[in-house]
Amino acid sequence: MARIITFGELMVRLQPFHYERFVQANTLEFSFGGAEANVAVSLANYGLDAAFVTKLPAHAIGQAAVNSLRRYGVDTSKIVRGGDRVGIYYNEKGASQRGSVCIYDRANSAIQLAQPEEFDWDKIFEGADWFHFTGITPALGPNVAEICRRACKAAKARGIRVSCDLNYRAKLWTRAQAREVMTELCRYVDVCIANEEDAKDVFGIEAEASDVRGGTLNREGYKSVARQLADRFGFEKVAVTLRESRSASDNGWSALLCDAASDEYCFSKKYELHVVDRVGGGDSFSGGLIYALLSGKSSQAAVEFAAAASALKHSIEGDYNLVSVAEVEKLASGDGSGRIQR
């Protein structure tokens, strides 16, 4: 069984019920989420050996965060315990023409204040086949960026494949900061994952004739984006998720996977989504892609599996994608009827 290590921040997610706005809510739903933890949950649900690495306080909220992963089979034994607080993000779900709003309260969280010496990557990577992180994690601070660098270096020294979702977050750092740090980290990356805006925000690489806010995407332009990323950093594969945002409630969803060596470009089928919860949509794509590539699927089959996995996540409340391989394969094969199962 393949073993995957993911590293990042696990946060408390606080959200008004249904589609209430922050200013009208009297009660907030309490759950947990975070990009790399979301990927680990996906992989564990697919039957793989997935471990999540972070730093969390030893108090009850930190333990609740750990337990939220354990219930889905994620290995939490490598989590460092310490610090005083778990980061928080507040999520207000959008609907129709009103977009979602995310407010971070993660300053001085345990992982943000963590030091590189607290993580023994040689020990963490024993028996590992794959390492995954995102551009969110090094954005937490120079110390966390250094932890990511040491993790990537140790992974490459062991011959472990490394994937990264660029995941640019303007609320965490500037484009210039992101470009400097991610240029260094991408030297270690084998599989790069980005959405329709990440390549532009981080590296200035833009798809021609596309308007992501207007819902217009040019597929040929994204082939060029993938090729430029692969050429600049030597990536083996580049995946680009393609979201056509018609409104907060209705999106078109598809993806591209580029195999650099063969110069092969595979597009998935497009899904017309009625969005229940879009948070974690990109993470569910990453989890699906990692599973598909580790399973030996062809590029076309891999991007179909990853896109289908992410399409299903948009129907599930919370950060975690709680679907099985069989459910994903069913949708990827063309059965998207949504008929009741009896």
C-alpha cells in the first residue's frame, strides 16, 4: 500500500448555518479543515496509508482537531504537539450572485510559530512514497517556509515524489513574496497543481483569451500555461483545474493534465455543478490525482478520476471529501444522474 505524507495547517472552521451572513448569525457550525489535511482525508478514504503532519496544541481543541482526522483513518502519529492555539477561519457561504467570504484568524497558531528543528523529516518519511504540500503553508511565515524546504529536500533525497498545489492566498502574502519562495520550493516538485489564477498570481504565467470572472476559459491557453510551468521548473506533470464561475451556486468544472515528457495534454469531461460547498474543491482534486497516479492510471484516466472526485466534493458540506473510489469511478465513467441508491 502506498504511503503519502502531507504537511500543513489544520484549522477550526466556523460557519453560519445554511447561507446566513456573518452579521445575522447567532450560531456558528464548528468543524475542522485545511488544504493538506483535506488531501490526507481523501486519500485515506480511498484506502491508502495517508499521514498528516503539523503542530497542534496539546489542549482539548487541539485534540479535537486530531480526532477529526483519526475518524477517517488518517495517521496522526507524526503530529507535533505544543503551542497555544489552533488557527481559525470563518466561512460565509455565498449563493447566487453573492460570493463566499473567508476571514482568517490564524496569527500565532501552533504551526505558524513552529521551528524547523521540531520536525525530523528522515523519520517522518520512513516508508513514504509521496509528499504533498501547498503554497498556503510556506505563506505562514519564513520559519514555516524553511520547514517546507527541509521537507522537500529530505523527500527528494529519499526518492519520494513531491506534489504541490500552488494555492496562492493574497491574504497571507504578496505576489512578490510568493514568487520568491515558491520558485525555490518548486525545484523539488514533480507534480504541480494549479487553478486558473495561481500560475498568473505566483509566476506571471497567464492563459490567453480567458476571463475567469466572466466564466470564459480558453483551453489552448491553459495548455500553454502547463507547458510553460513544466519548462520553467522541470515538472513531470502539471494539472490545471478549470472553474467556470457563472455564479456562487453554479459552476462549470473540468481539468487539464499535462505530461511533460510525452507532451500529452488530457482534458477531463466538464461537470455542471450546483455548489453545496466549494471549500476544499481543489484539495479533493489533488487527492484524486495523487491516488490515480499512484494507482498507475493513464493521464486521461487520472484527470478524469481527479475531476470527478472534485465534482463530488462540491456536493458535500465541510472541508473533507467523504467519497469512495467506487463513487468516483461511477461518476468518471459517465453516471452523473444522481439517482437514489436502494
